[in-house]
Amino acid sequence: MYYAGMVIIETITPSPSSQLRSWVERESGQKIFRCYQCGKCTAGCPAAYTMDLTPRQIMRAVQFGLKEEVLKSNTIWVCLHCQTCSARCPQEIDVAKVMESLRLLAVMEKGKAAVEEVKIFHDAFLSNLWRFGRIYELGLGASYNLRSRHFLTNLSMLPGMLSRGKLPILPRSAKGTSRVKAIFSQVYAKEKESEMERKGTA
Amino acid sequence: MASLTFAYYPGCTLHTTAKQYDVSTRLTCQAMDIALEELKDWTCCGASSAHLTNPLLAIALPAKDLQQAEERGLPIAVACAACYFRLKLAAHELSNKATNDLVGEVLGKRIDHIPQVIHLLQVLESKKADIAVKKPLTGLKVACYYGCLLVRPKNTVGFDDKENPQKMDSLIQALGAETTQWNFKTECCGASFVMARSDIMLKLSHRVLSQAQQSGAECVAVACPLCHSNLDSHQKEMNAKFADKVELPVLYFTQLLGIALGLSPRELLFDQHFTNPMPLLKEKGLA
């Protein structure tokens, strides 16, 4: 460690995780080192109040290759993808795209999300889509509640939704559902091919 | 022969929780001589769940619907803002040959003539001079809420200013209503966190409603079914949780258009709202 007055500057040792930045740059197409830490992304972020690492801090962590910190953060899961950060970045970095790439990396590398509920929701959504071609809301709600074990989520909304005729009780498969299933199969087959390649270089 | 014809992509919720948006869209477009031909066998665009877990799926799912519109040879009008973003982004990405080839393999066929993707707000705002107002919305103060995905990212979806958009405002003004000036036009409502992190959704949506109320608005106009649901359906919960009380009816801009065109609140499904708009409409002599 090097002392300069009252400021302690740690020597940052490049780690294998410094491959993080090049992976993220390739995946997101964004130039990570253009970020000069102005903080506009954090200032505009509606979910920053609940994040352990703010968007600005995530960008810094990626610049330094701090993979563990990034993948453990709740940031990449509570990000709403509202695009406010990307819209305001003076360096025109698509910060939302960086978050998306980091989330993909988290899914590929660890399998368990820092905010498990969000991942469970997305899995339940895609499952529902695969099955019915269009979202069957009652099924999605039930599926989410069961998978997450938060059995009472949105239950209080149910009577109001039903009485207003907003919630069909029975599912109806869209005619295009078989095509949707075919798309899923094709996509998973192709993703499997490139997954090993990606994993090896992250 | 209608003056304008579009392939119509409603989005999943418009057949279920957001039926009002679908019904009011069809009725108002019919009244304005705009033909909407619903895509046969359309399927879910994947919304946020596909793009946050699987990038190829995120393009392939909406691409399937784009392909159907291509077969019809029509531009595709989208009601839901999130679906609009997904379809428009897919159309944008398909202009890259490598992406188009890959998606073509997944779908079984390339998309050679990528259809134009347009949001209903764009369609109707562009025809605002042709609106035959039967019942002007005089004295109604409306906060126009755009949310995120109509205006961001600017280079993909943005048909309006990303910080202070005006298109919905100018359409609502053409109906005789007054629109309020406020700073939360494009602040996120909390989107799909209604299940997984409803605490975030409640806080964000409450902020939007509170700001709209402070601007003097008597109601909020929206162009997205998820924004509508988040803002409309949880006001009781918000008032139990936050000190700043809110009570604002939330209406689809097409419902307001419908009223101005002389349609009845009943046919525009005003009885399906959680925060009842009827007292406000009656007060303004609109119902």
C-alpha cells in the first residue's frame, strides 16, 4: 500500500477477472473505459435507492474487473431496464445494455440470482409463454407464487380483478403456440452451441 | 376503403387485464377510418423476461410476429409500449444481415422486407387534425404519462423527446382538455416488478401519481397496459403505505379520445378501472 497524505491508495492487482471488462465490451458492444464516473446514470436511476452497488459503481467495478462484486450485487437484478441511464450518459454508453450483459453472465456463471424472486418471475413468465403462446395471467401468478414460495403475492388483487372481468379463469392457447415452442427449441439448441465458447472466455 | 390500414398487434394483456385499451383502440380507430387488422395467430413478444435471460429468444419471438406482418404487406401498429419496444428493437436488429440470417434459421425463413413498427399514439397523434370532436373535454386537467419505453432508447423507439415528450399532450389538447406541466412524464412506473419486487413498483408508481396530483391534474393518461395497471390498481395499498395520499383516475389516451368522439363510458369499459373515473367524468359533464 502507498500512503499519500491522508489518502490511502491501494495497488490494484489485475486479476483473472479483468477479463470481465473485455467480455462485457464484446457482449454489450459498449466501450466501458469511456465512463468517467460522472454519476448521471445513478442520479436518474429509479431503483438506485435499493441497490447495493449503484450503476456508476457497477461501471467502475467492471472497469477494474471486479467480477465477484458485480455478480453478487443485487443491482443487476433490481435494474428495471427503464433505459434512463443510457438516455442520459454523456459518453453515450448504453448502461442498460451493460446491465443486461452482466445479468446474462450471472445466469450463466452462478445459476442463483442475488434477488432470486426476479429470476423466478422471468422463468415463470417464459414457461407460461412457452405453454400458451400468450400470457395466461392467472397461471403466471399462481406459478410465481408457488415457485417463489411467496404464496400470498398479489392475492388481495384477485377479487377486484375477477369482479371487473380482467382475469380469464381458464387458459386459452394461442394458435401460434406450436410455432412458439419450435422457436424455443431452436434457440436453446443454438445457445447451447455458443454457451461453452462464452463460458471459456468470461 | 379505410384511409389508413395497419396490421394490429395488441399484446397479451389487451385481451385480458387491459381489455379497455383494446376496445377503446378499436372503437376510436374505426371512428377515425383507420383499419386495424389483428394479426392472426400473434404470440407474446417476450416482454422483459426474454431479453433479460436470452438475447436470441428476445429477437426471435417478436420476429415471428414481424414475419406475419411482412406476409400481409402492412406496417404493424402496436398498442402496448413494452411490446412496441420489443418489436421495434427486433426490426432494428434484423437490419443487420448476420442477425437476420440467424433469426431466419430459428424461424425457418428470413425476413426480407422488415415491416415498419409504429405505436398507436404515433398513429392517432398524426391524425389529430382529423378528429371530429363531438364532446370536447373542456375543463379536464390531464397529466400525460409516457413511461419509459415510448421514448427510450431514442434511436430505436423514440418518436418524441425523451425528457419532455409532447405528442400525447398535443393529442389530448386537440380533444379540448388541458394538460399539466410536470416532471415525471417519463419516470418508470416499476414495470414488471409488480410480482417480484412490488415494493419498488409501489414506490415508483406512487411517486408518479403524487407528482401528477401536485401538478394539478385530475387524471392521468397512459399508453401502456402495464403502466395503467401499476398506476390504477394499487392506490389503496399506496395510501396505506405512504403519507402522501393519492387518488387519481388513470385512463388510456384512447378512452379519452373515445369520450371526445362521443362514445359512451360504458362501451369504453370505464367500469373496469380500480380507481373509479366516473365521478370525475360526471363532474365535467362527460358522462
